[in-house]
Amino acid sequence: MTWSWDVFINVIPIIFKGLWITVGLTIACYLFAMIFGFFWVFMSRIPWRPVNWLFRWIAEFIRSTPPLVQLFFIYYAWPAIPVIGVTLNPFVAAILGLGIHFSTYTSEVYRSGIESVDKGQWEASTALNLSTAQKWRHIILPQAIPPTIPMLGNYLIIMFKEVPLASTIGVVAMLHLANDYGAQYYKYVEPLTVVALFFLLLSYPSALLIGRLEKKYNRRFDKKTATL
Amino acid sequence: MEEPIVQYKNIRKSFGDVEVLKGINLDIMPGEKVALIGPSGSGKTTIIRLLMTLEQPTGGIIEVNGENLWLMQNKKNELVEADDKHLRKIRGDIGMVFQHFNLFPHMTILENCMLAPTIVKKKDKADVKKTALEMLDKVGLSDKVDLYPSQLSGGQKQRVAMARALMMRPKVMLFDEVTSALDPELVGEVLEVIRDLAKAGDMAMILVTHEMDFALDIADRVLFLNEGTIEEEGHPTEILVNPKSERLKDFLTRFTNSR
């Protein structure tokens, strides 16, 4: 095996096309996970035991099974199920699969944020006669969410790195393109190196940015919770 | 004859196996200032938390303006557990100041005071702001309105908390050991504000307090609670100067000794 700079240069624009698919898919999955995360929080707060246990159990199940299995299930097995079976295009299947998988993580992040809000905040809002919706909107969420932003950011990076799983169900992103190139010319080292470099180029600066966010919010939150 | 604004009728409250209130009967008249004293664990705080709907009684009835707080009549005229709408209607007459202030840390002092009148009572924002500024001026904080709670001292926070509660114009105001979390030198400024409120008159006040001199000074009536029952009640001088029951005498001696 020899390393060829020519191949390396050649393959960059090819992989670059897939970069946008990877980034787009990451953003789509992430938005889905962020929004759907609230669904689990909401369901686990329903004051009726059987319902919130059921949903907690489902979330736990999704969290403890590999995302790859879930992707395969949604893409290959779901269409085969009678009545509710639907055939999805690979991109949609990936958003659904990874989005749902990671929503079980974001919901835990939200939950920790919500639980970190002092009980006295709920009581003061009751004493001021706020409705349940007003408590959430004006008092609890504005305090619960900001300190979780760094954690949510970390999940963005983790997700970015999990998105290549989607190539297994045929989403043509970076990894898929690199594989195709390898199969065609029997050159794997260069294209896969380019894929790795692109990932590094995006995730390392993001990690630095999130580290800074983390410092900023930790400081702010410390100051605020010191005394209410 | 004037009707009481708040009535507790044989109120009981248990937390798990522990019964903290064992049948409380208590009438509060409009404008009356009542001080609750007693050893810790005697149930004083629970009494006012029940009225603020922060806890639900295990037995008995609480009425506000003659209306049942925790039970309501449904369409078929049956008594059922109060829903949120019912609670919110009655709760509008009650305000509370907490031991640990519970200001909203993500809002400025002014925003803390303006929030509830604007979103709960849906009053005009400009009017609310005017009232809030007056109210903050009354508690001596007109130069702090744009600061955040974390930038204030404990005494200042507690004065904001009072202004915030007063913005809702409650007919009954509850004070839950409002000076207990303060440094000793900051207690005076908070008591001063409460004293002014008491003198202003028309609002009924229930104070859970360890400040005996203060209770003696502003209360119309003092209640001594012990192990979940009202052990003794009467005019402040009667209770604090000439206690009858052994337990109250004990409590007061221990209290003066510990100071």
C-alpha cells in the first residue's frame, strides 16, 4: 500500500459534497432530538403512574439499545410490519432513528436542568398565583435550560460523530462516498483519511466553543444559585 | 358582626406517619394581625403553607371569605376536590413572603415585581411599572430596581419579596419566618417594613416568627403552638408577659435564655 497525494487531493472535492449531507443530517437529527426530548419529560411528569412508568421504560429501552439496531429496525423492519408499516426514504429514516435515540439523552439533560431549579421557585410562583403554563414558561424553563446548554452542545458533537451510521441504510454522506471511491479504485486510505480530517475540522473547534460556553454558563449559574 | 376572612375548621395535616397538625380551629378577621409562635416542629409554618395551597390538609376545612378552599361544588352539586381554576380564584386574596426570599434570579428587581400583575391579572404594563416603582420606593429600594437579586443583601432581597407580594394586593399576607435567614444586623430593616404595613391597617397578616418583641409590638393576637395544637392564645401581653401553661412558660424562658 502506498500513500498517494494525488489521490488525496482528488478525493477532497468528492468527499466535500458529502460534508453538507452529514452536516445537514446532524442538524436535522439534533433539532428533532431537542424538540422530542421535551416529549419524554412531559410524559414522565404525567401524574398517573402507569403512563409515566410506561414512557420511562420505553425511553430507557431506546437509550440502552444501539442506535444502529434502531436504524435498521426503522428502515428495514418497520415497512414489513402489517398495517402500521411505512417505507421511509433513508434520510427521513436516519433523522427519525438517530433523532429519537438522542432525544432520550436530551430529555435526561432537560430533566436534570428542571430538577436543579429550587423548590422555592415553584412555591413563589404558586404564591403569586401563576398558572401551570406560566410557571413553566416564565420561571422554570428560563432557569432550567441555560445551564444545560453546554451539555446539549456536547450531544451535538457526539451526534455529529454518530451520523455516519446513516450510511449503513444508504444515506449518501461522507463515509458512503469514501467507501464508494475505495470500492471503485481500490484506494481506501486516502478517502477515509479525508473523512476523518473533515470530522476533526468540524468537531474540534465546536468542542472548544462548547468548552467556553460551559465556563461561561457555570459562572453565571454559580452566581445566581449562590443565594436566591 | 364582621365575618372572618379566613377560617380553619378542625384542620389536620400528616406527613407520612407524622401528624403535624392535630385539629386546628382558627378564625382570622379582616385586617387582623396574628403572630404564630412555638418550638420548631410545632406546625406553625404548615398552618400558613396550607392557606397558601402549598400543602393540602389531610382533614378539616379551610374557608376564605366563606368559600371552601380545598373543596368545590361540581356541576352536579357534589363536593369534589378543588381544581386549579378554583384554587387560583381563592388564592388571589392571599400573599406570602418566604424565609428564603425565593426571588426569581433571572429577572431584575423591577421585573420580579411586575411579572404577576402583568401576566396573572393582565394589567397594563405601564400602570404596573408605575405601581411597582412606588412599591419599591416604599420599601426603600428605588435605587436598586434594575439590579438582579444576586446583587442584593438578604435584607434587601426580603424587602423586594414583600414588594412583589404586595403588588398582587392580597387581603391576607403570610410571613414565614421572614427574618430567620438574615444576618442579625439586617433584621431591623425588614421588621420596619412589616411594622409599616401593619400600621397601614386593612390587610390581615399571619406571621410565623421568632421575634418575640416584634410580635408583642404589632400583633393583635398571639397563638402559641405546641405539637400540632394551639396550646394558648390571646393578646400579646397576656401570652408573652403572663403565660399560663407550663409549656409556654418553658418555651419563653428557653427563648430568652438563648438570646
